[in-house]
Amino acid sequence: MMKTVLVASALCLGLAAPAQAGCLTGAAKGAVVGHFAGHHAMAGAAVGCAVGHHSAAKAKKAERSGQNESAPK
């Protein structure tokens, strides 16, 4: 089972670009949770990546809208 976690981690590290840091952290957390919740590390990593990517995109959008409000017109 540890091999599955390592493979999932290596895959995420190899495919993740700097802009997808949310996916990386989410996948790592999801793999750990999935491992302990019935040995579903790969499924946990996939779901964690999706949730992490969504959260990072949402935060980036909020940051952009905050910057636009403070810009002089």
C-alpha cells in the first residue's frame, strides 16, 4: 500500500506545474486520508487534487478581484 502512495505522490510531483500547487497539496492530503480510510490512496489523491485545484483557483480569483477594487480608476 505504501507503494501506491509513493507512486501517486511521484505522479503528482511530475505532472504538477507551479500554477497547480493546490492540486499537489490536495493530492498529498487526499492520498493520506484515502490510505487510512479503507486503503483508497489513489482515489483520495484524485479527489484531493480536484478539490485543491478548485480552492487555489477560487483564492486566485478572489485575490485578483481584490486587487482590481484597490486600483485607481
